Amino acid sequence: MQSTKDRKLGSLHDTFSRRELFKGAAALSAAASVPEAAFGQQATGAPFGTVWLYIGTYTGAPGAFGSNGMGIYLCELDLSTGALTVLRLVGPVVTTGGIATSSPSTLALDPTRTHLYAGNEYGPPGAVTAYSINRLTGNLTLLNSRPAIGAPAYVGVDKKGKYLFAAEYTGAFFEAFPINADGSLGPAVFQQQDLDHVGPMDATNAPPGSFAISAHEGPNGHPHQMDVDPSNKWVLGPDAGQDRIYVWKLTPGATPPLTLSTSNPGGFASVPPGDGPRHFAFHPNGIWMYSIQEEASTIMFWHFDPATGALTAQQIISSLPPGFAGTDFTSEIRVSADGNFVYGANRTSDTIGVFSIGHDGRLTQVSHASTLGDYPRIFTIDPTGRFIAVGNQRADNVTTFSISRGEGDQGEDQGDPGRGRGSLTFTGNYTPVGSPSGMVFLI
């Protein structure tokens, strides 16, 4: 006869085995869900069931508020638990050719995922920096840096890997740099400075009691993103100070490679005065676009014509929790890979809003989740679509959240709107990272 002690040990062993089995099954499923784009390339050295994440930071003297990072970190996300671990610093601050790689606050990968690019947001002048990636170790090798006229707040790479784009909030410049065959950067081949035409300090659609005027202090504009549309025929650039979204035609090899679209009067689409467009994200269909307005704390839905580059506004919706009053600054916006949800981050509110996408592209607010940090400047969705990592700049940490798939998640059958499909649930994982900003997953 089995003793009571044996039965207790047996029960504990059985429970442990089941947990390990489920964890292993989840890791298997997660690994199998990595997009096919990852295959056909040299595999990364990330352990099975994990994926690597590069995090760029604001750097400065230790203890400097909001500038506590040391460069670019390599991190590892467990695809079964959402636990994020910092592995090591792979892009320390150095000076090369008289240019410092300080504050790599924005990161972008080339299409082959063999090169990483950083916008060094200091000055002006700031810089843009190119690294080669060792895909087996995750280590970075500095290739070169190029001076920017302003201070890059965002960098993006076209889908052919020919150009690096930089939106420079301080200095009011949009720039484009050619990417050489070895991944290094050439001197800028396109520059546009946004002079004057700054919108009013009072945002048209601001929440009650808001004093969010950061992008409208003038005298010139404040570019905040520059990136291609899914067709790779157009480049879009929101200017938060001018309340404009510029659209350029991309002609690789031309001098210059970017020319303003003639389908939008003046080469840009306008948002309501004072609202401050910051970032945008495209739906997988390539014709629905969503922009997030920093000072109004709104999300706008646009129709984009990939044949002409024309932008037509369709909807404006608050990014904030219902009833919010006071000052808020939005930051990042993402569209889920399945095209069913939009996510938008709110700084000072310290929340991420979840919005479902209707059959016509219009948004409906679903839920909000606290980021459990301070000043969420950045967030990104892992390649399997299971987790969101949020960089809380002023809390010096990254928090992770699971994304509900609506497949029997606890709470869904009970009609809990905070646990429905697409909603976010904290994994319980806080990861210390000084002043996190840019984030890109390596697959």
C-alpha cells in the first residue's frame, strides 16, 4: 500500500510534471508560431521557446532622471511565460569618427535582420549609427555613424534595405541616408526642414484640463516618425508641431529619392489644430492607417491610397480610459499582425488602450491596461503575437503582458470586458532597464 507520504509526494510530482508538460507545450506552440519570414535566414542563437529583443535607451550620468541607460541591450523573452531577461549590453556608448553613439533612443532592423540602426537623440546635432548583427550570439559590431542635422526621435528602414529615414524632433528635420552594400550608412541624400506653420497650443480634441503643449512651443515643427507604407512606394512623416502628416514618393536611386506627393495639397494631410500627430501604423491590408496624436490623446483612422499616396481621414477616437481628465501625452501605436486590434500608449495616464478594428476599419474601444510603470514611451508586440513588452522610461523598467486570444481565457466567458479577446494581462514580470526607449525583436 502506498503511504500517505508517498501519495503526497506523488501528487506533488504529478502536478510538477503537468506544469512542465504544459510549459513545454506552450513553448513548442510559441516557437511554431514565429512568422515564416524568420525562416530561410540564418537562425538566431536564442534558446528554443524564446526570442531576442534589442532595447535602446536614453543615456547620461547615472541617476540622471530619464537618462539612466548605458546603450543598447540584448534581452530574451520567454514565449511561454512572458518573462523578459536582460542578457548583456551589446551597444555601449562610444565615440567613433568624432561622433558619439549616446542615447540610442530609437532602433530599426533592415529587411534581412542582419543589421541594426539607431537614432542617437542628443544635441542637435545628433547622429544615426549602423551595426552588423551576429545572429548566433546577438552581439553587435559598430560599422559607422553619420551626423544628423537635428536629434533623431525615430529611424525607419525601407523594405528593400536601401535607405534609413530619420525624423528629428529637435531641429525640425526629416532626413534620408543611403544604406551601403555592407550595411554602413552614407551621407544624407534627402533633407527637409519644417519651418514655421506651428499649430495652436490648445489641442482641438484634448481631454478636459489638459496642458499638453510640448510639440507646439515653436518656432518650427517637430517631426516624430518617418517610415514607408507597406507597398514601399511612399514614405510618411508626421510633424507633431505642424499638425501635418507629410507623404513623399520614394524613387530609389533618384536625386533626391523623395518628392512630396501631389495628391495631398502641399504634400501633407492635416490633423485637427494642436492635436500633434506623433506616430502611425498600417493595417496589414496596406490601405488602413492609424495615427496617434500626442497632445490630443486621440487615434485617427485614415484611408491611404497606395496608388497616389493620398490620405483621407475617417475617424477620431480618444486613446484614453473613459472619463480621464488632465494632461496626457501619447507615445506609441501598433496594429496586431492579424489586423484585428490597435494598441495605443498613454504617458502620464500610464495605460495602453485596446481597440478592435471593424470590418470597415473603424475602431471601437475595448479595454485599457495599466502599464504598472511610469511614462510608457515604447511598446512592441512579440513575433508570435502572444506578448507585449512595455518600456516605462521614468520607472527604469520593462513590463510584459499577455494578449488574450479569446480561446477560453479565464474571465471571457464571464463577460469581463477587461479579459476579452485582444486584452492585456500583466505577466507579473518587471525587468530593470534604465530609461528604455527603442525596441525591436530579432527573428
